[in-house]
Amino acid sequence: MGNKLKAVVVGAVLGVAGAAFAQGTPAAPKADAKAPGKAAAGKAPATAGKTEVTWWGHAAFVVKTPGGATFAIDPWLTNPKAPQGATWPEAVDAILVTHGHFDHVGETKALAQKTGAKVYGSFELVNLLGLPEAQAVGANAGGTFTVKDATIHLVEAVHSSSYQADPKAASQYAGAPLGFVIEIANGPTLYHAGDTGAFQSMALIAEQFKPGVALLPIGGHFTMDPAQAAVAAKLLKVKTVVPMHYGTFPALAGTPDALTTELKKTRAATKVLALEPGKATAL
Ligand SMILES: [Zn+2]
């Protein structure tokens, strides 16, 4: 992300809920707690026997498995598309961070402090976050970890990765960017691609892990656009694509409708599942 754009986004975010985040306070987003219809993905019980996925806007997701594991992925919980009036996840077993850019690390540290969750990411990035040793799981592509009824595989992404401890600090090298494959017992195998362009080794991810659902960036500019995401879906052989990393700010112009059009051109049977921020969806 360019510094100018970043400044705009950070400024917008810090103007609202991010003020607390900037001070390192794990406060809930400053939304009206009394607002009706408040999304409460952190409290809602998982649908029995189902895996539940909640998009938090941008690349942030909460995944709950039938066996009771809760994952927060790229938890920028105060992003401009975050669900209005949403509460933070209360119990989290693992936080998966694809790379060091602020729009993916988000409130990782505060969420880790609040929940005691372990943080999985590149060795370099996890070291930079200053977490208690017991919560820091620095690893790299090829790594496999088990959390309750889920198996997490770290896979490659074609992108960059650096980390700024705060918006005024210098960027630090944060290792390789990653994606995550989450194999869920009695549930789907999900692939969160992180920020990436399409790459040929997505075929290897398909061969090794056979994901059924891919969470793919479609915004363009920093990642794949809808046309490239359709190519990625074909390489991955997935039945469903959940689009992400679009619409957060104007540069991320790709849309789910454009992805649907591009997928039709490939004649693939892949479906687009466009999630509404804050609304838990059973898979
Ligand atoms: Zn990025």
C-alpha cells in the first residue's frame, strides 16, 4: 500500500475506533452498544455441526469450527467495512496473520492480549509483534499446525511484507507473505490467500490440500483483480470463492459481480459467495 493511501486510510480509521488501537488498548470499536441488530459473531454459538465463517470486511474473518475452534484471520477489526456495532470475538484460539501490512495485522496484538490466543504467521513478523513467547508461533510456508479439530497449513503468497509498529515508525522486514489452508474435520477445507497475485503453484495447493472454498482478494492494485481471481479459482479447482480485499477504499475497485462475470468466461462451475460483513454464514 502506498504511503499516501495508507495515510488516508489510517487517518480515517484512527478517527473512529482506531484511536484506542493506536494507543494499544484492546477496546471494542466505538460503536453504539445499544444499537439494535448489533452483530455479535464473537458471541453467537456455532451452528451445530457446521463451520461458520464471518467476514469482518477487508481480509478479516472469524472462522468457527464444529469442534469449537475459533480463528481470527487478518484481524483488522476497525477497517472501514467492519460491521457496524460489532463486538470483538470474545474467545479466540488462534490468530492467523498473512503478512505484516497494517491492513492485515490490524488489532492482532490487542486481540492476542485480550484472548490469550496464539498468533501464527511468518517467523520474522511474529517476532516483531512483541508477543509473550507462549503465544508467538513464528513459522513459514510448509508449516503445519493443529488447533482442536482444524489443521492449518502455511502456504506461499506472491506479495511483499513489512511491518510498522505504528504509523510513524519505519517499516521493518517482516518475512515472506503467506496464505493459510485450514482443513476442518467434518467441515470444509478453506484457503485464505492473503494478499497475492495469481500464481501457478495454486495448482499445487489444489493437489495437496483440495480446498473447497477459497477466500480470494479481488480488489486489484495490491492484489489480484476479478479476472486474475477467476484464473486462480480455476487453478485451485474450488467450488466456492468468497471475495475479499475489495471496496475498502477506492483503489480496491474489483467487485463480486465482476468476479462472477469472469468466472463464467472460464466456464468453471465455481460459485461466488459474497458475504455481508458481520453476518455469520454456515459452510
Ligand atoms: Zn499487503
